[in-house]
Amino acid sequence: MSRTKKRFDAVGMMRLIRDKISAEIEGMTLEEELKWLASQELQDPFLKRLRDRAAQQADAADRTAAGRGSAGR
């Protein structure tokens, strides 16, 4: 079985990125981490759409929950 030399080490890259992010957010509260994450500029248009869609769904869920809470009073 012949093996070719890797041109790109995806696992190694993922580990470097993970370690960099971990160092940046170390010691932050959950709220601070969420603010940090929201402030990061996304380069990938797919990830931008995914983040925007998730935020819209979270907003809709919050509005629905708020409406239920006041209806029972």
C-alpha cells in the first residue's frame, strides 16, 4: 500500500485554531464568551447565513416564550 504525503493537515490546523481560541476566551464568563463570539467576523458566507438564521430562530423562540409567560396571568 502506497502512501502519499499530506499537503494539508486538517487535524493539526483544527488543534491550532482550537488552542488559539481557548487562550483568548480563558477566564471569560458565558456571557462574555457569547459577546466575543458574536463580535467575530466570519469570512465564510455560509457560516454568516447560518449564524444569522440561528439568531433569528433564537429571537423568535424568545418572543414566543415571552408571549406564553404573560398569557397565563
